[in-house]
Amino acid sequence: MKTKMLLTLLIFFSLSSSADNDSFAPVGGPKEAYTGRDTVKISSEVPEELKNIGITEKIGSYIDLNLMVTNENGQPVALATFFKSHKPVIMSPVYFNCPGLCNFHLNGLVETLKALDWSPSDQFEIVALSFDSKETSEVALKKKENYLKLYGRTKTENGWHFVTADEATVKKITESVGFKFKWNEQAKEWSHASAAIVLTPDGKISRYLHGIQFESRDVKLALNEAASGKAGNLVDSVMLYCFKYDSHQSKYGLQVFNIMKLAGAITVAALALWLLLAMIRAKRENT
């Protein structure tokens, strides 16, 4: 008897539950079947405005120095104009009307260069290339004047170059250095990354210094590395020998093995000199 009553109650509650669930169904029809796709974007998904933006390093590749650009004085010149014997080049892809990142990058670069004992036009050249093909040489000239004033070091104006180019040329240069950018219609500005690209005197990509702030030591080492040690003096060459670029940290670190070799060489040289002096002294005493 009790078993029958329990079965009756279970059937009753089961029917009641089904009725209650049906009462919460959407008015317009049954619920949409689950397809297994998330309706909300997961947090790891790259926003649309940041897709296809960034820098792909192409160390060892060359840029075409025959490409024509327009300098800040409105004159068409070949890129080769800025590449001279034994002088490495810092190229910064920017656009001169940028409201933020480009200014931060150039400001950081200038502050770093102030701390160097090297100067543009003497040991290296600087090329600020606008990737906005609509910008004019008048805007470039104004930008150059502002940064020369900020830099404050006289007789360096010939080492600074603020250039513009047509869309086809911009595309060739930026693709050759792996610089990807695109127009953000909603923000009405260019979306892009930031880096100072160091090139050898013959246009080969030597090093990328990412970001907007740089260590003066890293910039100097990168320049000297691009010049194969010919941009500085003996001390600069020794520094280049003792430091190696760490691609994971985007900076130069001590090369312990090279330091040990250098220390060993100095020790051997010192011992050889001491022995030579001792032999000369002994010979004098015997005569």
C-alpha cells in the first residue's frame, strides 16, 4: 500500500514539474537549440581594431635604398641619401599628426640620445618616416624643428631626417621592415606599434628596439653593432664584445663567457709583459 502511494506521489510531482517548466517557455516559441558556440567573445580573442597590427622582426633583410621619399624641405630624394659610409641609421616609422604613441616614441628616443656622447650626423643618422601618405613635407619640417629644439644639441640638424612618401612607397618600406598598421575609422587615427629600427650603412636591418623608452647603453650598442664596431672608439668596441642582445628582454646583457675570455687575455698579456721586463732587467744586471 505504501509503495503504491509513493509511486502515485512521484508521478504527480513529475507531471507538476513538467507543467511548471512549460509555463516559463518563451512566448514566441521554443528555446533556440544550443549550437556549442559561445555568444560572448572570450577574453583571449584579439579585438578587431588590433588585428594585423604589430612588428614582425626581419633582422638580416635589406630595405630598398633606391626608393624615393620626400624630405622635410619638399625635395624628392632616394633613401640612400641617408645611408653613409660607416654610419648606422635609426629609422622610426611614425606619423607626424599622431595624438599619442608616436610622440611618446620620439620623445623617449630624444631623451635617450641626450644621454649619449654620440650625435646625429657624426656617428649615426636618424630617419623618422611617416607611414601616413597624406602627410606633407610642411608637417615634417615643423616636426623636425620641434625635436631639434627639444634635443638642444647644435650642429646636428643634418643628421635628422623627417620624410614622407606616397602610399606605394610607404607600403614597400613598412613591409620590408615588418611594420604593420591600419586605419581605425572609429577613432579616426592610425593603429600601430612602436619601435626604433637600427640599420647598417648599406640598409640591412640589424636590430629592433621596441617601445617608447630606451636605455642609452642599448641604443649605443645597437648602433655600434650595426656599424660593425666602426662607429665608436676602442672602449666602445670592448663594450660591444662584452654585451649581447637578449631578444626575450629586448635589451643587451653581459656576455659572461666573452668577459672571461677578455679577462684571460688581459692576464696573459700582463704576465708576458712582466716576464719581458724581468728578462730585460736580468740581462742588464749580468752585463
